[in-house]
Amino acid sequence: MALLEVRDLSVVFQRKGEEPFAAVDGISFDVSPGQMVGLVGESGCGKSVTSLAIMGLLPQRGVRVEGTVEFEGKDLLRLSDRELADRRGRDLGMVFQDPLSSVNPVIPIGVQVSEVLERHEGLRRREAALRSAELLDRVGIPDPSRRLKEYPHQLSGGMRQRALIAMALACKPRLLIADEPTTALDVTIQAQILSLLSELVRDTGTALIMITHDLGVVAGMCDEVNVLYGGRIVERAGRHELFAEPRHPYTAGLLASIPRLDAPRGDRLTPIRGSVADNIPWAGGCAFAPRCPNAVDACVERSPEMTRDGERLLRCHNPVGRPAPSEEVPVQ
Amino acid sequence: MAIGTSRKERIDSLAESSASETGVSLAASAWRRLRRNPVFLVGASIIGLFVLLALLAPVLAPHDPGVRMLADQVSRATNSIPPAQEGHPFGGDQHGRDLFSRVLLGSQQTLLVAVLATVIGLGGGLTLGTLAGAFGGWVDSLVMRIVDVMLSVPSLLLAVSIGALFSSQTQFTVILAVAIVQIPVFARLLRGTMLAQRESDHVLAARSLGVRQRSIVFRHMLPNALGPVIVQSTLVLAVAIIDAAALSFLGLGAADDSVPEWGQMLGNAQNVIDSHPHLAFWPAACIIVVALGFTLVGESLRDALDPKRRR
């Protein structure tokens, strides 16, 4: 049985006097215990909103969340604020994009780590401090007992991200959501943080949802990859299948735009034409159609349904390589 | 060799400058800039001087401020207002009491009123601002509408009205009136910074860890939102001094004038200002200088704590 079952999750932002906007438009996916699942896409495709919706951290006004998010059989979207707060940090952890602004600048790191342990495991201050030191040590922060007393501005970006990972994993959550955890860091630090994450997740059996725009990150760690476009999943496949044979033109475009070491010098990168701003609403066709090199008439006439091709899910009228599989997947 | 040393020096000086920049807390860097700011130094010296005078006033005052001079010291020609003379550098007031001692002791009342009114106003403002900023929604709307109503009345007018509400005016009613006027200023300011904190990344991160609402408000939001409020409170000290003096001047202060207070002295000097302007001059000058001292400190503190101006 899956640890997390997301079914038909939609997040609609509505402001007074404005058209409602669906940032996430009927997303379904599963995460099994210990599995690493990637959510990939460019800015504005709904990655972060999906993660905030799962955590119940979206603002309460002006947002409509639909569908179900079942965690161990319990729908997180139906829990009360109090029940949800009890689960956050204990069962569900999250690591954010920007380690510089995601720590409280006015209290020492140690207090922030201890706070989680005191909150969820009822530890006394002294025990919590000991455990915090162990945790900092575990995430590779040298001299942890000294660092515990330091304020965030005394730590480097990489250190702070390590501290944040320590906080998120303090109570051994069964699901960790990492929302672009390396975007704000140096490339050298990125690799360290990623290997730390995958090592910790493997050791503790925690399931991981990795949210990123960086296919390199996904290639390194995820078992299964969901490619998002305009708030919908357009392709889902195992890591190897996806990279070996991208079927959706958007996935293919993302892969083609990565610079290659073995490409001849002077070769230009291959971008995806246009920007997210060119999207058409899914109701009238495929949101990606205006930017798609493979677009056919059908793409602007009717919205493509999710189709199954072996283990792969695909939402495209005219995929790369072979023609679209005929078997339609009923919305799970 | 010479080149070697100059290079070393250069590197050392670079290291020094970088060491002084990295890992310095906001408070430490603000203090470093304040120490070199002449505006702050002038303001702080003024405040320091008056605090010292207020503390030492009972010892320094040559005479009891409530006791009248003997009749032989009062010349009939001066309409019972004794001129400056041996032992009475400023002369006496309308009731023949030593003016110098009264001005000196007046500093106690003024500083007491300023500090108490600011503390009470700050307490009220923090409570309301925290309520509004932490809960949002209808609590926020309710609190802010009350605050808006209070802010829409000119502050001195509001203070006078509140002061006049009490059946018998004392120094404490002055303090209360001035404090209540300051509550909406603090509340509005704190509410704004609290709302900004609510949207901040670290509060979101704290919520993602399941931290309790109480802890989010008091540990993660409030301490980060306090900076502007602290600066504001030093500016409010100056306003409180002036407002309190104005209330006393208008006769809404303590009815009993045996305890000297600058605003009241100023009010009493009104009738004789043509013949004896010095009776008004000394208390007025003191009020202006003390208020200026607090304003200078407040302004320079605001600049020092402004992150955009951090170097």
C-alpha cells in the first residue's frame, strides 16, 4: 500500500473580482515507503503549490483545494488545523528552497532544532539539546555542540540547509518533501546536500518527494519522475525510461536544453521556445501546444487525456518517437 | 622586502575589514555606527545630563521647592516675584519659591512621565498589535478599526479629552492620557511588521515543523517584528514629554503645585510673561532640550537599525 496517495488534487486561487486560476489542476500520484519521487517542471508549473497543499500550508483564504491527499489512509485535507500541526514535523517533514531566509534569525540554531523535539517527542530541554547535537553531527555539521549556540547569521548557506534538514528529519518523518533544496546553494554544496539527503532518506526509510526544475537532480536520486506542465502531470515514468526515451515533447525539450559535455564546442543550447506565459488553458486543448514543436491540429481542439504505455503515463496527442498509445487511463 | 611587508599589510587590513563585517549581529553593527554618529552622541549626552540631574536633584537643589522665601528677601518693587539674588540664581516664582530648585526637581516629574507613559503605551500597543498581527481575520479588522478611530483624532486633542475625563486630575492621569494616545501608534506599527513576519519564509518553515501557534507568535514572529517598535518608543519618549507638558500647561495636570512640573510652571508663568519672562523661559528651555535629546537619539537609532543603510 502506498504511503501517500494524491488523487485529483486541484488548487485554485481566487481573488475577488478576478478569474479563478488553477495552479494545480487534477494531479494524482503515489509515494510508497522509502520511494523517491520527483516532481519536475519549470517555474509556475505548480510544483511548490502541490507541496504546500500536501503539507496544508497554503493560506486559508482565497484558495480552494480539492481532491484527496491520503497519508496512511487518512485524508490530510480533511484534518483539523490542530491534527495537521501534530503531524507536521512528526510524520511529514519539509525542506525549503532558501536556507538563508528559512531559519529564524533571532534565535540560536540549537533552540530551533530542540523546539521540534520538545514539541513532538515531549523531550525535556536538556535531552532535546543532546539529541540536537547528535542530529547536527548526523547532517555533517562539525563541532555541533558549539554550533547549537550560534545564530543563523554565523552559519554559511550550506550549513543552514544542513541545519534545516536536521530539523525536518528530527522526528524521523515517514515522508519528506524537499522543495528545490539546492537552488540557493553553490554547485559544490548542492552535490553534498543531495547526497546527504539521499543517504539520510535511505537510512531512515523515509519516502521523499523531490521538487525541482533541475533534471540533473532527478537523474541522481529519484526512482520515479513526474513531469508537470501548467498544473498537470504530462508524463510519468521511471527514471531510466524517462531519460532514455522521453515521449512528451516538453520532457524532450527539457532534456535537450541541458548542456552536454560531449557536444561540439560552439554548439548553441536548444531552448524550449516561448515561456509559461504562452500557455492556453487546459480546457481548450493542450497547455503546451503554443510552444510545442510537435503540435498538431488536435492539440488546440481538445485536451489530451492521460494514456498508459506500459509503466509510463503520458498526456499527449502527438508524442515524440512512436504514436500515442491508445489505452486511456481513467482518472484514478 | 618592502614590497613583501606592504602586501602583507594590505592582506591584513583586508582580513580585518572582512572580519569586522562577517558574523556581526545587527545590534553590534548598529552600536558600532552609533558610537561614531555625532547626532546620537549629542542626544545621548543631553539625556544623560538630565537623567543625572533628575537623580541628584534632591541633593543639588539649594532649597525646598515648596517653601517660600522669607519676606525680607522679597522686595515690594518686584510684585512679590523675587529677582535673582545671592543663593537664588534664578530668583523666585510667583509664590516666592526658589525657581532654580523647582526647575531642577521638575526634571524628575518630566522623565517619570515620559518613561511611564511610553512603557504603558508600549504595553498596550504590543498587546493590540500582537493580537491583530497574529490572528488576522476579524480580530485584525476589529482592532485596526478601533486604532484607526483613535488615530483620526489629533493626538493632543485626544490626550486632552482623556485627561479631562478624570474627575480629579493628578500626575497619574496625565501619564495615562499620554499613554493611551500612544497605544494606536505602537499597535499599528507592530501589526504591520507582524503581518510581514507571518508571510516570511522562516515562519512557513516553522509551521512545516508543526511548531505550536503560541510559539510561532511569541518566538518566531514577535522578536523579529520588534525592531521598528523599539525605535518608535524612543521617539515617543520625546512626544510624551511634550504632550505631558501641554496637559499640565492647560491645567489638566496635578492640581497641587507643591511638586514642581515644567508644563505647570509654564502655565503659571503665563500671567506674568510680560514682566517676568524668565519664569517661562527656564521650564520651556528644559522641555525643548530634553525632547530634542530623545528625538536625536530616536532618529539616529532608526538610521542605525535600518538594514538598507547597513554598511
